[in-house]
Amino acid sequence: MAGNADMVAFIQARLAEEEQIARDAGGESWRCPADVPGEVHDRTSGIAFTVRGAGYDRHIALQDPARTLARIETSRVLMGEYVEVAHLDTDRPAADFDSGRAVGLGFAVRQLAAEWAGHPGYQAKWLPRFIR
């Protein structure tokens, strides 16, 4: 995994940052009551915040802390699978199952890393590779 360790560490750090932000926001599900457009409520039905403009409230509610935490967990499962075979993720993989698994998971992990392409720590070498 030596060649991919920096990418794995980068993704793990971004996931940890997002997790902390979601937990600081309460880690709860949000919802938008149909009868009060523009309001986003927490699990106690209290108003978490209000927004102006149609559609923003529903979009923001879909980005609630609980959903973020669930997405982070699924990303960590993917990362765990990748770490097992990351040392086999190369430009010229062998023709065996483990190498194919490494390249496939590597593609998915590179896509995950690309979510933070605007981050100063992101490296262009992590762009997904397209191999035929």
C-alpha cells in the first residue's frame, strides 16, 4: 500500500473532518414540514434553521448530519476493503482476482478522493485511472 498510503490517509482525514462537523451539528436527522416551507426541523420538531428560497430547505435537509454519518460509514467500509489490497493497485495489474479487486476498489477510492479535489492536500495523481 506504500504508493497509495498518502491517498488513503487523505481520505480518512477528510472523512474524520466531516464526521466531526456532523456530530457538532447534533448527528440527527432533519426534515422539512410541508406546511412550513423554508424551515428545517431537527428530530424534536424544533426549528434547526430557516432558509429563503424554494427548494433550498429540502436540499439542506437531505444533507442532514445523520445521513452524512451513514455516508461516512459506508465510505469507511469501502476504504477498509481497499486497504487490504491497495499494495496491488498498480497501473499494470497482474491477471488474478486480487489484482483485479485492487484495481476495481482503487478506481472507487480514487472517485471518493475526487470529492475533495478542491482541497489543498489533494494530489492530481489520485485522479481515477481508466484501464482497458
